Amino acid sequence: MLKYLAMNKGKGIVYLVGAGPGDIGLLTVKGMRCLQKAEVVIYDFHLNAQILNYINHDAEFIYAGKRGGRHTMTQDEINAAIVQKAKEGKNVCRLKGGDPFVFGRGGEEAQVLAKEGILFEVVPGVSSSVAAPAYAGIPLTHRLYSSSFAVIPGYEDTTKEESSIDWAKLATGVGTLVFLMAVKNIEVLTEKLIENGRSPETPVAVIRWGTRPDQKTLVSTLKDIAKLVREKDIRPPAVTIVGDVVNLREELNWYENKPMFGHRVLVTREHSGGFESLEELGAEVIQFPTIEIVPPDNWGELDSAIDTIESYDWLIFTSSNAVRYFFSRLFEKKKDIRELKGLKICAIGAKTAASIEEFGIRVDLVPESFNAEGLIEAFLKKCSTFNVQSSEKDIEPGTSNFEPFKGLKFLLPRAEVAREIFPDKVRELGGTIDVPAAYRAVKPEIHGKRLKRFLKEGRITVATFTSAATFNNFREILSEDADGLLKGVAIAAIGPVTARAIEKAGLKVQIMPQEATIEALVEEIRIWATKDR
């Protein structure tokens, strides 16, 4: 152990992590842990970029990808960057698509690190060689069809006089053949197999973007697959499967039959919690937060309210964020929930109520409608229980003296920028209300280059907006392209306030639930996506 540590004194450690084939759920638990503690991440093109959302945002990101034969960095430059960052004493994550030791040049990178005396660990990933056929309903082995398989690179230079592949043995000696990156050379590969004894009628499948919503699978025979690939304009990345196991696809095709297969759902709130059920139905959730929840610039107003908390009759929370920041500040001021004794608690929505109940506090009122108007209606219904004079209860609504909230004091910790409908109504009806800022919703410092590409290519089918701020910030981040890019996308708004902001920009809202909750929004998306399937 001491020798191990001494060898690496003053240096960092490098984790060679396989990110899997595309479905973010196939990233391993250990791979995730390595990502989360990394100080530098050097990553490739062929991986799900959503993985980067799980990395510490203070980490240094270095893009080393290759797309369509275009190299951002040469392999020597990648090696040099890994070594340099490790010698700076940093934890480095070399993030690679699939598995780093399966045609990923991870072995070469590990050799460089070994020569430099730098500690490294290899975190295997799920290789596309097994994942893509599995998601296409093709088992590589089956007791009745094949008891062996081989994984072969399909990019070997076809102009070489001597091949490094023993085609004679490969063609007939292995049950299932898996070719990676073979689209460019597919004519040569199929000819070699036929020339060396493989039946021209052998079933073949070509799977593009395996494990992703845009997965596309072609099935033909060894003699005809090359022609079909060209006709359908199949391009890399793709996995080619040769063997009788391909016939099982018709029976075992599970992924492409999911009700939301082919859909990508854009989530613009800070986190994608609540949208998991869409992933279970086959959709991919793309997280692109256009708001970030941060503390207020000044705690003064909230501190003052907390210091006089006993003077309030009602404490109202309109979101889980308000609950989180209010209680955080309460505890920071060396107070606890006993300070709330005697206050009645109101929560907008079941999720907000659940957040409050986590602190062991019972919620007294949850309005039926989850907006300012619903809040007003709920309090007016409850006004018969308020501490008001009996003579005032007999005054008719609509008259100038109708003050059902007289003598009541409300505390509404909320976002720094919010609608004034409820506070104004409380004051109009005779009540007193304080609205200290408990948090701010700000626009994060992100760029939308990858998202723009996805939208232009039609790879986003639904865009969700859970507040007017998420939509307005989305437009600012994507600048003048935003409205045009959304024209071919189904827009989902959580409620009428958000919908009005979207429609004000000249866009149409296709999906909106009756109840302004994430659960209801997700259900409406499911109904919309599956009604014609």
C-alpha cells in the first residue's frame, strides 16, 4: 500500500470510464461515482451528453470527440492531456462511449499512464456490441441458434494487401458475428464472408443509434444487406449482426414496441424529477435547465419575517423551493420548527405539501386549483373560520366594506420575481401580507449548441415549460433561432400562465393539463404521444 501511494505522490488518479452505448440508464453505478468526484473530464462524441449533467459543474470539461472522421484532438494529444492533468494532482475521468477496452483505445491510454507512473482504474461500460442487439431484440447467443459470438472491427483498411482478420475461420467458425463501425465497408465485409463460405441467405441486422430513441434497425440477408443500407442511407454509428439469431427479432423486439419509443422530451426546469415514467415508456428525457434556483441577494426581508414569525396567522408555501429555502434559513438562524407553533400552514400542490410534511408539520389547507386565483378562492371559502368580527361576516361580497381577511396576517416566502395577484387581493380584502424573497430563479450560464442541432434535426418531439420564466429564458439562450426551432415540436405548458407567455410569442401550446402539476403534465404528454400509436 505504501509503495502504491508513494509511486503516485503529487499526482492525481485517472479513471477510464465506459459511458455505455447511449441509454443513460446503462451507465454503471461505479462510473457515476467516478464522474461525480472528477475534477477534469475528457469526453468523446459518441456518448449521451446528458451524462455530463451529473458531473460537478466546477470540473474542467475537455471535448476530445471524433465525428464523421473529424478529430477534435489526435490520440497523442488526448494522451498528453490526460497525463498533464493527472500530474497537476487532479482526479481525471476519461469518459468514453461503450466500453473503454472494446475498440475504444482505452488499452493504449492505460499503457501511457502506466509508463508515466500514474495511478489509473478501468471502469468497464456496457458495449454497443451487446447492448444494440439486445435493444433490437436479438440475443447474441441462444441454445437453439448460436453458442458463440465474435466482435470484429468493421473499419479495417480495405486497400491493405493482407487482412489482419482470418476470414476463412471467421466466416464459418463462429455462430454470431458482431461488426462495429462497419457501415462504410459493408459491401467488402459481406463479400468476404460469402467468399469464405458463409451462406448468402444468412440473416443480417444493422442497428443504427442502438439503445436511443432514434434507433433504427434494418433486417435482410448477407447478400442483400449492403444494398439496403445504401438505399436507406444508414450512416454511422451502427452495429451489424450476422447470424441466425437475427430471426429472433420478430419475436423478441421489445424496445421499439414501447409506446413512447422514438420520442425525446425536453425538460427546461432545473431537474427532471417526475418525468421518469416517460422514460419507462420508451422516451428519452433531455434535460436543458433554463432556470437555476439560487438564494436571494439579501436575506434581510426573510430574516425579519422569521424573527417575528409569531405575529403571523398563516404561512403559505407555493413551491417546494420556497419550503426548502425557508426552512434552511430558519435553521441557519439557530431556530427550529417549534417557532411555527400556532401558525396555520397552506401549501400549493401535493408536492409542496409533501415537502412540508417531511419536517413533521401538518398542512392545514391545500387549494383545489394550484395558482393564485385558486389560493384566493380557497381562503375565501375558509374565511368563516377566520378570527373576524361577526358583523363583518354579514357584509356582502362585492361591497366596498367586504373585508373577510381583516385582522389576519399572512407570510408568503416566495421567488424574488412573482405575480402580485394574491398579495394584492389579500390587501384588498383587509388582510396584511409580507412577501419576502426566499430564493431567486436565474438564467444559468449555458449554451444551446447541441440542443439547437437536435431541434434542427427533428430529434426533439416534445418541449416542456413549467413556468413563464423557463420559456422566456429558453428564448434568450437560443436567441433569434428559438421560435423557429420550436415550430416542429409539440409544446407542453404546465398551466395557463405559462401558456399565455408561449402564445404571446406566436407559438401554439398543444399539451396542457387541467391541474398544474408535473404529474398531470406527464400524463397529458403520455396521452398525446400514444393516442395515434
